[in-house]
Amino acid sequence: MYKSITCKTALNHLNSNYLPYEWDLNIYRGCLHHCQYCYALYSHNYLNSGDFFGSIYVKENIVEVLETQLKKQSWKHETINLGGVTDSYQAIETVKKFMPEILRLLIKYRTPISISTKSKLLLRDKELFEELAEVAGAHVAISVTTFDEELRKKIEPASSTTTERFKILEAFKGTKVMAGVLMMPILPYLTDSEENLRTLFKSAREAQADYVVPGLLNLRQPTKGHFLNFIKTTFPELYTAYVDYYSGKADKKAYRQTVYGRISKLKKEYPLTPKQRPFPRGPEQLTLF
């Protein structure tokens, strides 16, 4: 169900010591990609709606409000993260087409951006990303977890296939657009195998990705309850292991050392050659433990 809303501000200032940007812009509230581990489920609490995957709120005046902010003399042309809470390229964007208008504004006001997505729809606006990269800077990241399509359909049912997402990276080869991989979240006992991680690293290198940022699944309420219920229903054999891990009964430190040990090994096996440092602070500082 889609609901129209208006916003008073397009840009939200972030107070964070580890993020490489200070501003966030979200066109939509809620997301139809239905990623079972989505950390943003909490955001619907402010709307008195618990159906994050079914009730999508559309900020109809987002373009006009954004320009009002960008044209102020006080605007310092700092990097904006697009879609930090909900994917900017979910299904409704094929109809609303807000992103081309937003990108044109960012080009006009020479404002750099960072964006991550699970949707092949981003390629619709490829030329605009390239133009923005020329005048201000553009970082595009695909968020991936696995090449196992049967598993992906269970954990990210309405997203583009992983193969389609890697085509986004390939499309930006030879351009000034920084393009990388957010290998997150790594799901314990589901996507943490060396085989799966190796396939993702190998594909990133073949696509000439500029960076790979890995991160293990971090569960907080209400995501914790939702995801553990999903595990109980879909992977009942793993339920006890998940409860033990996220309740503190299991040895998290030993597990993390094992997973990040695999990642360190794969980074050496599949080194990347970035066009430049993708963020003011290197992507390694974004690694979530």
C-alpha cells in the first residue's frame, strides 16, 4: 500500500564518528525489497505503522524541498548519502521517477553523493551518475549477501538478483563513478562460508570494484524479533545457534575472529585497485564488527 506524505526537510543531519558522510536523504519510508534482516524496521514506529514492508510512504514534495536546502548560501556541498534508511530504487521509483530529478539538482548544485542499492533500476540513471561524478563526485555501492539464488529469494525476496547487482559495477568501469560492494550483512551460518565469501570477492575483482566493505549481521529490536522468527520458521535447524549467538551465550569473539580471518585472507587473494579513496575516510573504517 502506498501513502503520500510531505516533508519539511529533505536532508537529515547525522551525528556519527564512523560514517563518511554527514547528511542523509530518503525519498521513501518503508521498502518492498523485504530484506528479512533490515535494520530500519524501527523507522515505522514514528509513523504509527508496523508494516515496514507493506506500507510505503512517498515524500511527494522531496524534490522541491531538497532544492530549497541546496540553494541556501549556508550549504557547504557536503556529501549526501541517498537512501540510508530505505532503498531509493525500490519498485515505486519506476513510476515516481524522483531520482533523476534529484540527481539533476545535485549536479546543478555540485553536491557529491554516496548511494547503496539492491536494485538494477539504478542503471536507468547511469548517465546522470556519471555527470555528477564529473562535477562533484559520486559513489555507488551494491549491497550483496550471496550468489545462491534460492537463499537470496528467502532473505531478500523482492530485490534484484546478485548477478544483476554486479552488472551495476561493470557498467561504471572506466568512468569517474566510484563503485563498490557492501558485503553486508554477513549472516552467521548462512552466508559466512569461505566459499560464499570467496565468490563475492572474486566477482568484485572481476567487476573491477573500487572497494569491498564487509560487515556481520547486527540485530536490534524490532529487527531482532523479526529476523529470529524468520530463522525459526525458515531455518529451524539454525534457530538455537542464532538465539545463543545473539543472546551472548555463544563466543562471539571467537566467531568474529574466524569470519574476519577469512575476509583478511580473501582481501589478499583478490586485491582491488581503486580509482581513488572512495570516501574521505577509507572504507576499512566502515567495517562493522
